[in-house]
Amino acid sequence: MDSREEIKPVLVLGIGNVLMKDEGIGVHVVNRIMESEDIPDDVEVLDGGTAGLDLVPYMQGRRRIIIVDALAVEDEPGSIYRFKPEEGSEKGRGYSMHEVGILQVIRALRMTGENPEIEIIGIVPEDISTLEMELSGALQSALPRAVSAVFEAIS
């Protein structure tokens, strides 16, 4: 990160483990976005994988952060939610499926004095236990809608 000359004000961050089927949906979404030529100049798109607290330095210095991740809620697989971190915690949503949840990463970022606008785009998975890199049919179908949701959040 230190080698970059300028930190772009907007970060799109995909989170997930692509080895665990739908658990990697956030990474699949950002990979699809990286293939696009429609990314605005002020937006950086990053595959955050399962990095957890190691993501904090990449999140610093931003005006806005859009996080894309699998969302652990009871709903139809492929359902897409857009919300602010505060809304998720008020509703008791357990949103991340990782060892270090995204809320903990956001708290750590805020402890450094950073206070960017953050929005989470969560996609309900169908299968997060199968060791496979392909998404389930439901999430394959949801992928274009998730990419569109990210572009809506950017604009």
C-alpha cells in the first residue's frame, strides 16, 4: 500500500474465502468488477480475501468504503442487502462468516481515528461448507445483481 502514490477516496472491498463455495461471493463480485471498464477513476477495487484486521491499513484515508461479503441471515440464497454497519448491529445481524467479522475490522478502523462512510452489500449464500471454488447456482444468478448493487453504491 505504501508504494501507491495516491489513495483513492472510494474503496470497494470484496471479502470471502473462494475455496468455500458461496463464502467467497465478495471476492467473486470484486473480480467481476475489476474486469469492467466502468470503474470511476476515484475508485479502488480490492480483493480482501480473508485478511481480517490486516485490511485496516487499506481502509485508511478513504472517504467511502463499500464492503461486499456473504451475509449470514435467514433468507433466500442470492438475496442482496445494502446497509450501513450501524443498521446491521441494531438488527442483530450476524453478517460476516469469517473468524474476524467485518464489524470488528470496522471498529478497529474507527479506533485509528478514521470515519469514512461505509456501506455493506451482503449476499445470502446457499452453501458455505463445500470445499469448491464454484458458486452455487443461486449465487451465480445473483452475481450480476450484486455487481449492479456495487455500481449503484459507487454513484
